Amino acid sequence: MKTTVQWLDTAKKLHSLSDYALAPKLGISKAQISRYRTGADFLSDDAAMKLAELLKIEPAQIVASAHAERAKSEPARAFWIQWAERLGGVTAAVAIGVGLAGAPTQSDAKSAQKEASSVYYVKL
């Protein structure tokens, strides 16, 4: 599971941005990015969704990572880590599947993203 700092660094590298330039793209202040980097605060769900949009990945993956970081108990943290990892695997599987099928059309990409956002819970 990636941390808030790792997600921010990934976005900065992908788009060649500084923290100062990244902040408005996430709808936050530069001071807020500093709080994220020092561990004084964690990504809000809104900022996580905007970050996922920049990274072109499933927003739930970053949201789950942020929830894991700010969880106050170990059972809650373990729950969110598990979901972040599962969602990361779904995103990777969809990317590999689309890559094996050749260059996707725009409708293929939208369909794959829709499928990746579906989460099923099976009670045994």
C-alpha cells in the first residue's frame, strides 16, 4: 500500500510538478501538502479523488490508503490496508487485460474503469 507521501511523489513525477504546483490541482494549499508530508494530516477523500484523477487510477485505491493511514485502531487499519491492496490489484489486472487486448478505444477504457470500480463482498 502506498502512503500519502508516495502518492504525492508519484503525481509530482508523472506531471513534473512541484508541491506548490500540485496543491491547486488537488484543491488544497501548499501548507496542506506540507502537513501531508510531515504526517500532521492525511488526504481528505476529496483530495484523494482529485489525486486519482491526475494519476488516472481508481479513486477508491487512494481513498482506502488514506483511510488506512488515519485509522485509529489496528483492526481498522488492517481493514483499509486490505482494501487498498485489493483495489490496487484490480487496477493492475484491468491495465494488464486492456494492454493484452491491444490499444483500447475510449469506450473500452471507460468500460474497464467501470468494471474496476465494482467491488463485491462475498460472505463465506
